[in-house]
Amino acid sequence: MSNLFRELLKKVGSGDHTGENLTRVEAATATKMMLLGEATPAQIGAFLIAHRIKRPTGEELAGMLDAYDELGPKLQAYACHRPVIVLGIPYDGRTRTAPISPLTALLLATSGQPVVMHGSDRMPTKYGLPLVDIWQGLGVDWTGLPLEKTQQVFEKTGIGFVYTPRHFPLTKSIWEYRDQLGKRPPFATMELIWCPYGGDAHIMTGFVHPPTETMFQEALAMRGVTEFTTVKGLEGSCDLPRDRTAIIGLGGVVTPIERLHLVPREYGFTTKNVPLGTTEELLADMQGVLQGKPSELMQTALWNGGFYLWRCGICSDVRSGIAKTEELLTSGAVAEKLQELIQVVKEVDRKLL
């Protein structure tokens, strides 16, 4: 048993009257001890559930991110005239609504905006559809590439994917606790704003509950992040909803967060999210979008593409972003980017043999 970890556990697990928040350094220490297996299983399980009940602070999230920076992988910076977009999406996937972020990433890369994504396989507590499965269905298998080969793909195509089971295997043991506890631990909140990229980045993250957005602001400010975007998106992702006003935070450490409300019907979209059916149905719909075919998923792609092209500075406003998205999809330019990505991944993978 670790006596040091025992003291950290006592701070977060002592209840409303005598419990205390961890400092940034203490949170980083606790995270490293759990990842490295220096705390016992009983201590780790107790810490994760106690910390969830207490709720993490922004300072604690900053410390957890410090530990991930020290122990985890990073794609290295490369020459680019704008910050790389890092999309923060829940690792336990989607179960109710159709995800669009892989198509958004392809659209942005087609427009010259590099994108980094990260994730794992099907994970607790939802065991929903993960990004890596969608990419595989589109013909892009990130799971077999070591980090240095993923770096090559990223530099050649503008899209990179940090696959944690291969690139950050220390996290695997933590997610086993997540399954046994049946609840998302604070790590699940932290991973939404984790940035596995070593250069200038713009973090775009989803959230569900308003207090989470406040924690994100505090943690990112402590870590000196100068650009970030928060989206009250579908199932905690940064996919914009169509069934309600999209609540968005445009923020940085210099000025207070700016609130943006985007109403779908004001841009000609029906207030209806696309439900998630089978994976095969989703992939067929995505291929239809890449071919420029009209569909409900195409409407979702236009809505999201319009916002993200504007937010990245590629288009002057959301309406022109929507028009640009439609042009790039119907012309086949985004489909060509996917084929380029497939080819580059295969070429890099062959060099591993």
C-alpha cells in the first residue's frame, strides 16, 4: 500500500465537512501513481468513486493533464500557418445520435486545417460506437500504426489519430475500474480537453453540464491554453445539435468566454437529429454524404461544417461556411481527401513490414 496515495485519498474522500480539494501538484501525483500502478487496486477504486462524488475542480483537472503530458504520447508540431484543431470527444462513444466528426475532420483537412483526434475502442460506461470503428469502416485503420507512423500520416494528410490502447497503454488499467464502478470517473472529463499534440493547438470540446464548461475554462487557463471552443453538443461531443439551439463558448485566457447561440432553423435546417442505427447504416449514409447525395446526415454535415469552417477562420461567417461545405462535398473534394488518407495509411503501414 502507498502511504502517500492514502493521504491523497483521505483528502478527496472525507466528505463535505472535512474533505479537501487536491492541489494541482497533488492531482498530478495521484494520476501518475494510478497510471503507474503505484497505488493498490483498493486505493484506486476508492479514489475514483470518491473523486466522482466530490466532483473535480479546474485545478485538479489541470494537474491530471500535467500527468498525461508527462507520461502520455504527443504528435509533434509541424509547420502550419494556423493552430491545429484537437477534437475532444467522449471515449465511451455514441448510442443515440449519428456522429459526424470524422466527416468534419476530413472537411477541415480538405480546407487546409489540420486536425488531431484521439480515442479508444468500445469503452465503459456506454460502450457506444467509437471513432476508431467509424474510421475503420471508412477504410482508415489507425489501430496498427505506432506513433511515429501516425506522425507521418498526420504530416502528409493533415489528419492524425492518437489511438490510446497502442499509444498510451498505461490508461488501460484505469478504464477497467471504470467498467467495474459503472460510473465515469473524473478522468473521463479530463480526456475531453487532453491535447496529445506538441504544437500550437485549438482545443474544441463537447460538454453536457454547465459546471463542466466552467471547470474546462479554469483548467485550460491554468495551463496557458490561448484558444478553445466548448460545445454543448450531441451526447457530450462537439457535434452541433439540430433539435435545439447550439450553445457554444468561444474562449481563451486573455478575455472572458464569449457566448454564441446558433439556432438551426435560422440557417434553414430542420430541428431533428439523425438517430444512430446500425454501424453499417451510418457508414452507408456517410458514403452518401461524401458523394454529395441529399440526406438528413448531409444536413448535419452542412450544419457542423459551416460552423467549424467559420470558427477556424477559413470562412467569414457560418452561412458562407455552410455554402463552402456543400461545395466541397458535392464536388468530391472531401471524398478525394478520404482516398488520399486511405492510401497514405496503407503506404505507411506497408513500410512497417
